[in-house]
Amino acid sequence: MAAVRGGFQRSKRLKLQVFRTVVLLAAGIFFLVPIGAMFEFSTRGVGDKPRTLEAWQSIGTYPDLVAAITASLELAAITTIVMLVLLAPTMVWVRLKLPGLSPIMEFVCLLPLTIPAIVLVVGLAPIYNWMGNNFSDSILTLSFAYVVLVLPYAYRSLEAGLAAIDVKTLSEAARSLGAGWLTVMWRIIVPNISSAILNSAFLSVALVLGEYTIANNLLYNNLQVEIAFLGRANAGVSIAVAVASLVFAFVILVLLSFFNRGRGRLQLADLQQVMRTERG
Amino acid sequence: MTIAGAPAVSTTAGRPLLGGRRLPLDWIGTVPFLAYVAVFLFLPTVIVLGGSVFDANGSLTLVNFSHLSRVYIVKATIQTIGLSAFTAVVGAILGALVAYAIAVGNPQGLLRRLTLSVSGVLAQFGGVTLAFAFIATIGPAGFVYLWLAQHHADIYARSTWLFELPGLALVYLYFQIPLMVLVFLPALDGIKPQWREATESLGGGTWHYWRYVAGPLLAPAFLGATLLLFANSFSAYATANALINQGQPVISQQINGALSGEVGSFEPGFAKAIAVEMVIIVTLVTVLYSLLQRRTSRWLQ
Amino acid sequence: MNVGSLSRRLGLAVVAVFVVAACGSSSNNTSASCSESTAKTATSAAACGGMDALVTAAKAEGKLNIIATPPDWANYGEAINGFKAKYGIDITSDNPNGSSQDEINAVTQLGTSSRAPDVLDMGKAVTLANVALYAPYKVATWGDILDSQKEPTGLWWQDYGGYMSIGYDSSKVPAITSVDDLLKPEFKGKVALNGNPKQANAALNGVMMASLAEGGTPDDISKGVDFFKRLKQAGNFIPVQATTATVKNGTTPVVFDWDYLSSSHGTDVPTWKIFEQSNAILGDYYNQAINKNAPHPAAARLWEEYLYSDTGQNDWLRGKARPVRMAAMIKAGTIDKTAAAALPAVNGTPVFLTDSQASNAKNFLTAHWDAAIS
């Protein structure tokens, strides 16, 4: 019986492995081949000339690019942090205290995606004008708009994570042990939705690094605007710089992924630690 | 000890002292978010949507909405809804499969890290460059097309479908699938392996597991992600504009045409009216989605 | 007694003359004449105390905001670098891919912000529709510009232009000798427009040029729409946006575009050629204007002076565009002869659309283009 069960388990695991391999291989081909095609194009010479990395080498010669990269990285950091601080506690709060507000929140967090960026700029321009005249017109103010832009994606990711854990029981248990709300959020909830938080951070950073329309129409020079500028030099450079931007964003996200201590599951140790801290 | 018995959320209406005090306190928790959203989302939205009832001279009018019946607008609306629905559903299914392939793997592994990072990057990849990536691959001068043509398989024999809606749908999937992976994976991560074992020990097979255990748990997240994919595709502009610059089959291209350009096609009120139409459509789809949510949770119970 | 009062009055008159002369000469004193407020409303360099005063004021401002002015467009890059080197004024170039309407939107949306564009370079339709936003100014070489190419009070004036052409990669398609050649099977899936004719100037003129080539008149663009419909039905027309990358990679080896923009493809494709049909020489010029609320008014005016100096005009000429002062410069001998000789050959009478013809064309396209092309 055990042998049969063992065999059953083995064949199931085999089926799973085959499934994984097929799916990931197919996905890999579908997603990486076009990038490869772009890279191949960017190394083409002009006319009959041989292959060259000239387009890639010329990227380093543009001085404005560094300033644009710095600005975009700062924007990415600010946007992600503000978004997480604003959205995650609110979502937990709504889940616990105001469940009736949930559909409204869902809709509010979908609204930024229903209006195309070029139209949204028309509405944002007066606000940015007022901000520019009264506070600052630094490029970093773009993060206010970016937080709104990233809401749909972040909300969906965090919602998936929160739905997978029993927020109510966890928070009640922690509160009954004497934990304050901050401890509940930071020590109990956050470690359990770390995958969701990381994914929403990914989406946020990638969105900011890839955002073009709003920055461009408000006449700010972020990374993508600078890339559009560079891309006009010649065909090879336009594609090389786009691929470089993808690789750059990829590297940033891989680095970000190391922030995830990823326990992923509620450990008894979390609650015990809370007990110890609260009891002093 | 005294707190242990008291529920965290008050379920009874009416205890006047506590009930009356609790509601305002509860709302305070949402104030930061609502205040932020009021300034940076509601205000611009009102400015935009409100502008649709004004004409060029600033007087109130509904003429912008009457323009919505223009043939090319109606056609673009229907095509965009169809395109978005297709890429949302197909993207959701394929994305869920890829997410599952990652979720059953090592949660700390390199593969997961790399796949998620790539997904993050590609979910926000679009525009002229994405269009060119596909043009360079399966376009009329792309190496895959040329290789196939050499082997007597001309995929553009009837029409260059890459530059039509089918091609656009394929290109849209390129960012829809990674987006699905990112927003659906946390739900898959919440599935505990013990549940699978429990189902099996009770004699249930794969079908029972998915139908009665994992399915009901994942359905809300799956539907929600599909909705997101729909909205994402619906408002996408740059990729469609690069691939199908003539004919403007997608509604966001029509908006852009009314707000930008060189030849005096500037109709800001009309562009805002189209935006109102888009918001209404997505609202209707959201209502449909919440009805579906409720129905599904009842079916799967 | 009469002599005494007379001499006193004379003395007063002399003093008065001296005072007036002194006031007059102090207003010509360069240090105080071209301030921020005077630059804002100065309608010429002279009104701002002369070129030197303008230069000083511009240098004091230190910055210039331009928009939708990519360096590869009519060789603007050389003009930008030349201006920066000559005066040491920093230039911020925004929204390089922007359209004329985007420029106007930036002006209205940014209002009095210090990041608003100082100068604008736009197509005719948009220029005419937004006259209230400009500050009148006449460059020093104003007289060289024909009356038909400028607004009398200096609100806008033309800068450079070219003729609509069909650019093609001669290594991928056979030589083009007439617009009708494009209907042949050798051109299957190879012809593209630069932009959408309902919005883009180049594309609208492309359709109009085809219309003229098919025997139409400037008042009627329907023959052009019909031509493209046939082109689409033959499978020769592809709706993709033509970019330098699609040209180099061979996806769009035939593109309808302004000749000066089309020639820039020559850097990526050495075998790129330009064709202009002799009975369909359709030309158009772009227009310059200064933002009324320009954050750097002196620098804006100095930039215009630079563009309309011989150097600036020749910069555009080297970009294969025809500068508006070309005729006057040829007469004066200040034209860059090599650049002039390198211009694409034009052997016909150029046609320029009037405002109403352009507007009629746009209206016709808005109603019929999408249906014809899909």
C-alpha cells in the first residue's frame, strides 16, 4: 500500500515537474526572444558594416542620463515607500473595521487605471502648477502622482496577500496579548504578506522607472524622457538604450528581492515574541 | 484578561456609549488615505470629467457627449472592450499557470527571484519599444517570420495580422501575463501544502482539491486580477499607437488625437467626454465583476 | 529787461535740452536698459536697448526652455550647440517627440512656471489657433522674410520648411518614378506614413501629396484618401508607426515624410533615396513664436535672433530644410553653398496649402480616413 502510495506521489511530483518545466520554458521563450531580437538589432552596423557595440558604448557619453537615472531612482524609492505606508495599513484597517468600505476602496484603487495618462495630466497640471508656485517644482513632486498611478497594481497584490491570511484572527490574537496596532501591523501582518508587499514594491518601482507620459507632459526629465531623447540619435541607439533601461530595472528589482526575508507563513514564534515584548 | 473577551470588531449595533463612539474613531484610520486620494486622484478626475460639459467658450453643453456617437468612436469602443476582455481572460489564465509554476517551487530560490524581477519589468514594458520588439521578431522583416517563410510557412499570406487587432492582442499579452503573475502569486502563496495533504488523506483527488479547497479560495483573487488586467488593457495607449497608427482602433488613441496633434484637431471637451465614457465602461465591468464574485462564492461554497 | 528774461528763458531751454539729452542717453546706457520687464514686452532688439543689451540680459537669465525640438530635426542640434557655445546660456530641451498641440498644452498648463517653454516651433494650424498666447517680436532680419510668411505685428513668423516626399530604401525596393508605382506588387507590406493624417502635419500633407499626384487639387483631398485605400486593399500599406528603427530593420522601407526629415534616415540606411513627383510638389513651413509668459524673455528673443542670423539659417539648411531667409541669403551670398547644393532636387512648381484648404483637408480626413484605412 505504502509502495503504491509512494509511486503515486512520485508520479504526481513528476507530473508537476514536467508541468513546471513546460510552462516556464514556454514563458521563457515567449518573453526573452523579443528582447534578444532587440539586442541583436542594436548591434547591427550601418549598411554593410559589421556588427558593432557602438550604440551601447555611446549610451555612456550622455551626461544628462546620470541625472535622469538618479531622479528616477529617488522617485521609485519615495513612491514605493509612500504607497506602502499609505495603502497597507489602510487596507488592513478597512478589512478589520470597515468592511463595507471595501468595494469603494477597490473602485478608488482602480480609477487611476481607467483614465489614460494623457488625460490625467490635464487634471494634474493645475495641481502641479499650484505646488510649483507655493512649494516646489522639483522633479521629486512627481512621486505624488506616481503613488496614485501605482494604486491599482499595489492594491490588487496586497489584497491577494491579505485574503490569504486570516487578518482578523491574527490581529485579535495579538491584540488580546496586549499588542498595540503598530506591533500588529509591523510584527504580525507585514511578515505574513511579505510576498504581496514585495510584489507591489516590484510593480511600483517598475512603474516609476518606466513612466513616460506624465513626466513628459509636465516637462520633467525622468529616465524614460531622457531615453526618448537619446533614442533620436539613430536607430541602434534608440533600441540599445531601451534594452539597457529594461536590464537596469531588472537589476534594481533583483536587488530589491533580497529584502524579502520571506518567512511567508505565520510562525508561532511571532506570537511568542509579541507575548515576550508586551509582557516586558 | 479583561480584553480577551471583548471582540475586536463590534458586531452589535446600538450599545449607545460604545457604538456611538466607535464609528467616528474607525473612520479616522482611513483619513490619511482618503485625504491623499482626494487631492491627487479625485480632484484631477473631477477636473477632467467635469471639463467634458464645457465647450470651447466655457459654456455648459452636452455637445461633446453627442460626438460620442461618431462612427469611428463607437467602433473603437467596441473593439477596445473586446480586445481588453480577450487579453484579460487569456492573460489571467496563462499568467495563473506561470504563477502556479513558480509558487510550487522553492520560495527562496533563484528562479523565483529572477522570474518575479523579470515579471516586474515586463509588466510595465510597453509603447514603441515593445512594438518594435515584436516587429523585430515576427514582423515582416523579423527573423522568426523570415525563417518560417524560408520553410514555406508565410504567416502573413492573407494579411499582416501583426498590424491588426490579433497582433495587438498578442503584444498586449506580453505585459498582461507578467502583471497577472505578480498580482496573483500572493494568493497562491497563501495556499498551505497541508490542505492538499488533508484533501488526499480524506480520499479526494486533484479535482476535489481544486473544486472544493483551492478554487474557492483563489477565485476572488483571480477575478480581481482579471479585472485589473481588463482596466490595464483598456487604458493602454502607446503600444497600440505604435503598432496600429492608422485607423486608430483603440479608444485611447482617439482621446490622444483630440488632445494632441499638429493639424488643429484639438477638442479637449470631446477628449474628456471620451474619458467619461471609459470610466463608465470600467465601472460597469467592475459591477459585473462584483456580481460575479458573489455568484462564484455561492457556487463554490 | 527783455534781454534778461530772454536769456533766462534761453538758459532754461538749454538746461532743458541737456536734461532731456542726459535722460535720453542714460536710457541708451546698456547697463540698465534691457531689464526683465522690458525684455518681456520688447518687440525688437532695438526696443530692448540694442543687441548688446539683449545679450547681457539673456546671459543674466542664464537659461532657455525649448520644447519639441529634437536635435535631429532640421539639424537643430547644431543650432543648440552653437547658441550654447556662443552665449554660455544653458538650454533645457523638453518633450522632444511632442507635437505642436503638445507645445501649446505645455504653455497653458505650466502658465507662469519657470519651467514653461520660452519659444515655440509649430505647424500652421496650431500656430493660427493660439495667437493670444504669443508675444510680438521682430528679429533683426525681419525684412528678409516675405509678408506672406509672417504675421505683420510679429506674433509669429515662418522658420524652415520642405517638400513632401517619398523616402525609400533603394536596396529593398525598386526605384520609384511615380506615386502610382507604390501600387505594384513589389511594394507589398512596405509603405507607411509618418503619423496619422488626422493629427500629424506630415501625414496630412502626405495624403494631400498623393492626392495631387493622382490629379486632385489642393481643395480636395479625397483622391489621396482613395489612393491609400487602394494601397491598403493591395496589401501594400501597413498601419505601423514608422520610426528610425523600423526603417533600418526593413519593416518600413517606404515612408511618406518631409524631405528634410526623411533624409535623416540616410544615417541609418546609406541607400536611402528621396522621390518627389514633379506635379505634386507640396511644401509647408513651420512657424516660430515667443511665449507671452516666457520665464526667460531676453534669452527667448536672443535665441530667435540667433536662429535668424546667417549661422542659424545655415544650420537649418545643413539639416536639408529650406530656411525662410534662403532667397535673401542667396542674393547676399551668405548661403552655405554646399548645403544648398545637397538639397533634394525639386523639378516642379511648389504648392502651399492655404489655411482653409488645410482645415478642409483635416475635416475630410476626420470623417473618412479611419473608414478608408481599416
